Amino acid sequence: MFKPKAIYFEKEITNYPLGKELIEKYKEVPKIEIENHNNIEEMRKKSNKEFLNMKRNLIIGVRKTHKFVDNHKTSDYLVPYTSSGCTASCMYCYLVCNYNKCAYLRLFVNREQMLDKIIKIANQAEKELTFEIGSNSDLILENTITNNLVWTIENFKNTKQGKLTFPTKFDMVDSMLPLDHQGKVIVRMSVNPEEIINKVELGTSRLQGRIEAINKLKEAGYEIGILIAPVILVENWKELYQELIKRLSEELSEKVKKDAFFEIIFMTYSYIHTKINEEAFESGDILYNKEIMTGRGRGKYWYKNQVREEAEIFLREQMNKYFAKNKIAYIV
């Protein structure tokens, strides 16, 4: 269970039930009042080597931005929701766009306002819409602090139409299993080879736990997606990803394998990751490989086209071998 070193909070949070609840829950934790959760000067002044220490803090505020963004992968909209950032330390995390703003966990207490907007748009739509509510955080992890995911499912289940979806790297799903979700929730579990999880996805659940969580969620009636993400082309990547896909085929339940869909996402990286990983982690920067990566916009890198295309062919071959009947929603 995450216990914050300190809490930075906007005074407005006490106008909301969840805000009061969190202040009481962490009454023994030192607190610092801030004006804006999005601009904490003390954080901005810290050096890269303070990255992991900064993640021990918890920021609580009121979300002001409620703009839905069109999405055409596994949802219709990306929706700003109840949290941003994470307590884990994945060394490639795209939220590390600016380590002293995006990386640590921020909780937003005005959940009623956010969910009401989703429900309103869902009910007014001419077709059933799917809302991605976990693009900026991990809601399974957040739920261990706020119970927001349980609250969300219970308050969304009676909408006349619409679905919610989110990805996760965590296995703490037991509180979701008894819920009457009415088939309106799609859980998408992210997986990677055990070796990569251990070295790169620090602070997340192990592969075995994630597989077990998938099986439990499916047994409880949730729709399941599986993200092989991000695909990281380390030296022995073919061996690792072949073994991963084979292991999934052996350990996922027959119910999961019947209709789970897959997403495959290659890693993108950045100059900011390089600097933080070199200074904050004992292992240093183990992800940037100039031989097979190239620039992609300002300060960003991805795998060279030929390298990526060869990797995609290999992964499709493995998926066809072990999951021939399952849909691959996309490979990017």
C-alpha cells in the first residue's frame, strides 16, 4: 500500500467528499498547501536525480480541464479523469514529458463532475460510445488509494448506453470482481516479458500476477483486452517476446482466449527519459539504442522503419501461431 512522504493539496479539495476523505485518511502525513496542482514551484526546481524521491509525494487537487479528445483505436474519446501520473517508475513512461510536472501521482477529487459529463454524452449519443478513462494514469493503482474505480463502475452501470475502458499494469483487481458492471467495462492489461518488467517497469505487478488478474476479471464478466506494450527491442527481444506470447497461450483461461483482443505498441523514447534515467536509476539509461533508433520530432526517438517493420512481421507470426483466432486491434 502506497504511503506518501508528503501531500501537496489545493485548499478547494475540502469542498468535495473525496477531498475530505483523503485528508482524513492521511492525517498523519505532512501537508503543504499549493495554489495549483499543475504548477508546483518546489518540484520544478528539483534535479533529475530527485525523480524517484519526488514520486513518493501525493498531489491532490481539482481537475479544471474536461476536454474529450477523439480517439480511433480502442475508444471513441480519451477522457481526463480522476488521476494523472503514477507511483510506479517505468523507465519509458510517456507521462515523463516533464518529470517535475507529469510523473508523480495527482488525484482529482471532483469525480462527480467528471463522470456526469461522460454519462451525459453517452446517453445523448446516437451510437454506443467507448470512453478511455485511464490514458493519464493507472486506475487499478489509484483505486487502492481512492476506491474511485469501484465508485465509477457502480455509478456508470445504469447508463442506457456507453462503455468505459482503461489499461493497467497492476493486479489488485479483487475489489472489482463482485461488482455488477453490466458488461460496460473493458479492462486492458499491459504485459511484457518478465525480464523487461523486472528491469524497466519498476514498481508494477509481476507478469504472473497480471495473467492471474486477467483470468479473474474475465471470470467476473469483464471484456478483456491485452496490450503487448511497449515492445522494447533489447538484444534478445525475439526470444523474450516469443516466450511471452507462448506463456500467455498456456496460462490464460479458455474464456479469455475465446474473445480477448490485442494491441501491440512499440516503445517511443525521448531525450528527457535519457537524462532522468542516467541520473535517477542505478542501471542508468538501458533503453536508448542509437543503432536501431532514430529521431521522431523534437527530442523524441523511435525504432527505424526497417527495424520496426521486421519486428512487426515477427510478432504477427507469433500471434498467428498462438492466437490465430484473436483480433489484433492495431500495431503502432
